[in-house]
Amino acid sequence: MRANLKKSFLTGLFVIFPLVISIALLVWFFRAVDNLFSRPIDGIVQFLFPGTGHIPGTGIFAGLTIILLVGLFARNVVGERVLAWLEWVIARIPWYRTLYSTVKQLTDAFSPANTKSFKKVVLVEYPCPGSRAVGFHTGTAEVEGKTHAVVYVPTNHLYLGNVLFIPEEMVQTLDMKVEQAIRMLVSGGIASPERLPLRQDPGKIPP
């Protein structure tokens, strides 16, 4: 009886724990973003309507609006030149330039504007014959007159890994989303599916 109660308690704990943690993180993120962007909005509202208190959610709305406007600005010619100038300035700031470049390279890898981002999940024979590793196909390159697939295989964290040049016919494309592969790698394989689904034509990677 005691063993069953203990097992039921642990089962309930492991069911509730990720739910509570995820909700707590969402609440924390909502409050952090709301507090970050709500101050100017609150100032404008209080100027127009004296005595009005903070309206929850205005910071989130302002943040989304700013992100959209920055995205629209960055996609035109003037915005590209301004961003290039800002990066030139940042590149001359000690310490911060290293942090900025690392974060930017990681985010650029998943940017929809980056044609070499991690858009395909592949399976390669690595690091020794008979073993397999999950990686991300990032492009193609010609090696000794033969087309090779450029595959990034994370070793520890997503931003640490090896870049491999492998003949295309030796690369198998997995029928898996990038988000699923990231979840599997970050969890140390705990979130791995029981079966790695291959595409119908696993040996060919579309350009």
C-alpha cells in the first residue's frame, strides 16, 4: 500500500512539475517584457488620462509593435546600411563584441532570412563507422570536384559542434522538424522518438 502511494505521488509530481515550471516561466517572461516596454506607454496614457494606472499587456503589445517595426526597417536598403554601421561600431567595443557576435551567429542560424539556416535534420555516420549522429544540413560545397553536404553536428550545446563535409549520398534526411531535433539534443537524447523517421528519398538532399 505504501509503495503504491509513493509511486502514485512520484507519478503525479513528474506530471505536475513540468506544467508548473512552464507556466511559471511564461508568467515571468510576460511580466519581464511587459515591465520593460510598458513604462513609456504608461507615461503616455497617464498624460492623456491622468490618474490611470498600469494596464497589463500594454508592454507586450508595445514590444511586438517595436519588433515588427524593426523588422520592416531592417528589410529595406536604409535599414541594412544603419544595421551595418551599428555592427561596425559594436565590433570595436571590447568584450561586448564577443558576446554579441556569438549570440548573433546563433540566432542567424535559425533566421528565416538566412538561406543556410538549420532547415533540415539529417543522420550521418559519425564519429566512427557503424555509429550515427543527428546533425543539421546547412548547405553544399564542392570538395575535389564532388558535391558534399555541409552538416553541423552539435557536440555539447547547440553553439558547440563540428562542421562535416560528407558526400551527399552518405547523408540521410530525417522526416523531423528542427525544433524536434533541438529538443532531442538539449535533453541528452531523453526526448528521442522510438524510431527516427527517414524521408522516402533519404540519400538525396534537395538544394
